[in-house]
Amino acid sequence: MRIEPLKTSVHTSFVVEVMKTEDPQKVRRAVLNILPGIEIKENTSGRFLTGESSDSRCLIALYEQIRARRIAGVVRRLYEEHLVGERSWLYFNKQAAYAGSVVVCEEPSESPLGPIKVYFECSDKDLFLDWLAPL
């Protein structure tokens, strides 16, 4: 698949809870499967992983799978619903992410072990959405 260059800047960040029954390394792998190359930090309690990047290359897995899975409409709708100013967010199923699949959740309960919450901050949301999830 040919990847079009993103013609605006976007800052991506995430937060995910590591449940007591989960291996933190597997949660880390789930994050990297959907946001490859993003810097990951573990909080002092070890209960949460966070990270951020201003490099659009961390969005390549989302870019490819949103097209392959034909979920652009859902992504756009949820992005718009969660948009406040220049910032929006989406939930992704953690177990699916570990398996290498991008599955968008409308509610946290749709990911039994809790979702990966990904934030996007971009001054030109239309340009960003047209790149990430074209209609």
C-alpha cells in the first residue's frame, strides 16, 4: 500500500491501564502494534502506560488498517464526537491490538481488559481526517 504523506502536523499520545492479570510487556506490544515507534513510559505504580509522539510515522498501522478494515466512517464519526478544540481521542480494543488488529471501540466496556485511549491533537482536523480515514 502506498502511504500518502501527511500534510499537517499531529501530536499523538495514549494512555492504557495495565490490569493486575496482564503482563505489562504484552500491553506494551499491543500499543506498539497500533502505534509503532511511539515512546512508551510506565508510571511509577506500573498500572498505566503512557506515551506520545509528533512523528506521523507512528500512525502508519492505523492508516493501513482503517483502510483495510473499511472503518473510516466509524473513525470519523467518533473523532468528531470527541473533538474539543484541536484535540480528539479514540478507544482501541487492547486484545485486538495485541493480535495486530485495529478495532475501534465506542465505549470502554467493548474492550474487556480496558481500551487503549489514543489522543490526537491537530490544528487542521479536516486535513488529518482525510489522510487517516478518507471517505
